[in-house]
Amino acid sequence: MLQVVHTIEDWFYERRPKIVVFSAVGGEGFAVASAVLSQSRKPQVVAVVKEENHAKAQALKSQGAVLALDPLRQDWTEEEELVERVAEVLKESTGAYFVAEGDSAAQDQAAAKVYAAAAYKAGVRHVIWSTMEDTCTIVEPSTTSLPLVDGYRVPDFDGKGRGEKYFTEAGLKTMFLLTSFPYEELVAYPFCLPHYSPAGQRLRVMLPFEERVPMMSWKDVGRLAVSIFRWGSYGRTSLCGDRLGGEQIAEVFSTLLREDVEFEYLPVDAFETLVPPKTTRQALMFRYFQECNEVAHKIRETTTLRDPLSFAAFCKTGTIHMGSEGNSKEIKLAHKLALQRKLIVVFGATGQQGNAVAKALLAANFGVRCVTRRPNCAEAKDLRDRGAEIMPADMTKKAELAFALKGAYGAFFVTFFWDHFDPHMETMQAKMFAEASGHLHHAVWSTAENTRQIVLPKDSRLPLVHGKYRVPPFDGKGRGDTYFTDLGVPTTFLMPGIFYESFLHFHLGPRRKHRGNPDRRPVLSLPIKLKQLPLVAVQDVGRIVAAIFQQPRDYVGKYVPACAEHLNADELVQHFTTGLNTKVRFEKVDFNVYSAHNTHVLGSRIWTKIMLYAKFYNQDLLKRRDPAESRRLVPEMLSFADWVSQHQQEIETVAEPPDTLPDVPPRHELMDHVEV
């Protein structure tokens, strides 16, 4: 029975009462702490956290909360010492909100015992214990889907339920608050949000339950906690904002998106393996709701909160957290749903080109799944912090490729020649990309021309490498175009120019250390002078791709250039001179000298092939990379002059390389005996 022991005047309007909220960076604790802090007469709030530098902890601190490290974060031994440490945190507090987030039901139950003893010792006036039912008293003993494990059936429920007795035995004025399944946890799973099915173009939601499940919002937990503290209520209450099954949730999404969303049942066994250990534990909860659905709803019939938030209202107004634990951000769920519908998978997302594309898509409010072999690198962390989904995968494995593309609207495909120096491998990767893209609405393939179809067969000025390739970094990609076309994949073929960044990463730019250069003035050495090169900043490649995905009807089936300027050697020298505030002179070198092993240019033998193509087939090279076409998509592209000014210090550093630089490691035989 619900009882009231104090009035508003007795408690809430006394001089700044002290409220202690445990597990304050979890969904529930954060909602409670935020709700208490939002009151006009702001109480003193102590937020108990495991890490003070957590983004949510810092957010509470900025609102006026005092942070305290959780005494239970270190061990579960020496119960008396733990009670003393928790009691110290609770010292002089008026109320306490306890949430158990142990790794097992036994830890939750042990935490309840410590919390109750500490609250009694500290003389806490009001206590709220966030609880659940002990399913062992409800589930039929013969049930095989929920077997007893260490004396528990549903760990996330049972430990909390059994912990209630400690507060009762201590004689504490306690409100036992029985919660439901949070909306926020449901929408945290991408597969539980509307997404395109792999086999077609329909929107679907995949949920591990068909029957109605009691649900609620963490925000309402905060509202209810404030009400309980304000009135000094104790006894037992529950919170349930909505009771929805899979079909009803799909209907809510259909109404919100104004597009049919189908419900697809996700077997609990499959759900259990998706995001362990979290889904492993939640799977038991969904099994319980299946086995004991009527009882689960009945014990959540009574709530003291007026107008709890429905799931439909939550989808329209609610916020969820995105990003890493250290740098999360809030985003409206309605906005997240819009992003989810246009989910773009970006391959090579931690590489130069893929990274620029991922950032540009995120800035354009697309949902982005970043595929990389380096999920823990700095670039991946940065993308995760920006709101991208990071998926480790090997692009050479068909199964991993297909899994990465599941539910996607579109994809950006790119290969990296410099990783293996094998044009044939790039062609085979393009084939795998195309074969896995049958369900996509739109693909962007970063390619180049197959120069073997352009260079005359008997043109000895640009000899074949191993009797197969004219310009190895181009030919493998260009050959791969046919797979997208033949398989009918709705594709835009992107034709990037030479990245400005190549003057840094491959040491194409000016050097001070140079033979016959006693005054140490920077020298730009190239084997061509009058012929122009198509150039672009890698960041603008990303912006162009984002613009293409925003206008798919205009660009599917077309070749689109990514190029900002056409510049010759004299123009490059002029921009380097201005940007570096020092005279840069030009030196034209022989192609054979330029390609020599251990020259200053990394990958010089491969770059020599590109420069030969630029000299003898300049019109073909530039025609495919017309800056005017690129500027129709991105009118304000970064000029080479501005890029030099922005990277002056980096260029100066590259201008002072060691006397001898190794060529790119010859990890493939293609690099051996490349002659010009």
C-alpha cells in the first residue's frame, strides 16, 4: 500500500535537501539525477559514478551535481567496510535513489544488502529502490526456457526482487519502484529501428517479441522519483507507459515515417547472440515476458505517475544518446529514425578517402555504418564520437561484406591500391562489392579509367607492366566498373583527381635537401611541366559523395568527377611560393630519374606511370575530371592555394626529409622491374 509520511513543506521546501543518486550515468540514474536537478528549488544532488570523466557525469556536474565515486566499483568483499564507505557518501542526505547494476543477480542482491545497511546507518529519510519481480516465484518450476542457474532465472530481475527484504528488515521508509522495459534500450539496437531488408526495398523492424511487453521511458522514472521524494511516499508502485507487441511498434513507426513498416520476429535465440553480454541477459527477460506475459502486466497495473509517456510520444519527442562513452551526444529519436532510413555503408572508413566520405555523410545527416579493419584506431574513434556505427570487417571476405551491407540504403565502395599493389585484386574486390549490392538503392564506386582501353596498343611511351597494365592504380578499378553495370546495380561512378594530400603523404611536394641545392631553397621536382594535373582536396571528395547521395536520381549510372582544379607545374610552384612565404623553384627531371628506386617520392615507380599518362594522354585524363561538373555538386571547393596555406607547417616538415627515403615497400611482385 502506498503511504505518505511527509508533506511538501516538511521535505521539498526545506533548505536545499541532499539527494544521492547511485549509478548516475546509467540510463535510469541519469534520468533521476537530471529530473531532481531540474526542479526550481534545486536540491543538492550527489551523483554516484564509476568514472568522473564520463560524458554524462560531466553533464550532471555542469548542472550543479556533486560527483562521488561509487564505493562498490572496486570489489565485493569486506561487507562491513563497504557499508561504511556507502554510508559516508550518504552522510547528511535526505533521500537516496538506489539502482543495482551488477554483473549478476547475486551482485545485485548483495548491493541491496549494503545499500540498506548504509542508508540505515546514515539515517536517510527517504529511500527508493529500483526493483523487479523475483521471477523464481512466478515461473513454473518445470519451464525449460528459463532454467535455474545459480538459483536465479532472470538475473536482471531476480537479484533486485530478492534485495527488497533488506530495506524492509532495516525499517527504512522505502518506495519499491517496479520498472518496465525502457524505450531507450529498445531503440539503442539498430535492427529494432526501421531499416531496409537485405532482400528487398521494404522497411522492417526486427524485434525479439511478438506479444505485448510492458514498456516505459527513463524520463518518466525521473519524473516519478521527484514526485516520490517530494511527497515522502513509501510502499510499492510500478511504472508502465505502454504495452506493445511487435505489430504495434511497427504501426507506430509507420505512422511516424508515413511509410509502411513491417514487423519481423527475431527469434530470441538469435537476439541473444547479437550484442553479448547485454543481449544474452535481456534474452532471458524476453523469454520471461513470453512465458508469464499476463502476470508481468498485472503486477505493473498501479502507478502514481500521471500521463506516462507513450511509445508514440517518445518517438516524436524523446532523445537518445549516441557516440562513445567518453563523448556521447543527445539526438532526437525522430531525427535518428530519419537517418536510419538512409543508412549508408562506407568501406575503408579509416582510410583517407573513406574517412572524408563518412564525415561528410554524417554532416549531411545520413546514418553511417563505417566498415574498417581497424575498429580501435583514432580515426574510428572519431567517427564513433560523431555518431557513426563502427563495424570491423574484411572486405575480401564475402560473408563479412554481405553482413556489413545488411539493411543499408546505399554504400560507398573504395579500394586501396597502395595496400597490395595488385590491380587484379582491386578488380576482384569490385566484383565482390557488385555481387553483394543487389538490394541497394544506390552505390557510389570510387573508380578510375581503364587506361588499356585508351592507350594505343603499340604505344611504347607507356609500356605495359607485366604485359597487363598501363597505369596500375587506374586499370584495376576501371575494369571493375563492368561488374556494377552488368549486374544492374544502381551505381554512380566517382572519378577523383589527384589528392592535394599526396604532396604530403607521398612526398610529391617541394624539398630543401636536394643534390646541387646549396642555398637549400625548396625545389619542386616533376617529370612534366606544361601538362596540367587534375587536383582535389580529399575533404571535397567526401562532400561530393554526400551530395550525390542526396540527389540519386540525377547521378545513378553516370560518371561524376571529383576535381577542383587543373594545374601545371608553374602554377603549382606559384601556389607553393605564396603559401610557404618563400621562393620555390621548379626542376624538371627525367622520367627514369623520377622512377629510380630510393628517390624522394614514395611509390615513385607507380607515380611515374601516372605522370606518363598525364603527359601523353592529358586530354583524356582531364576530360574525365572536369572541375565545372564537380562544382555543380559542391560550388565552394577548396583551392590548392588555400590548401597550401592551411598546411604550411606540414609541407615545410616534408620538405626536410632524410637524404634517402625508401620507396613504398614492394609487397607485391608488381613493384619489381617496373620500367619506363
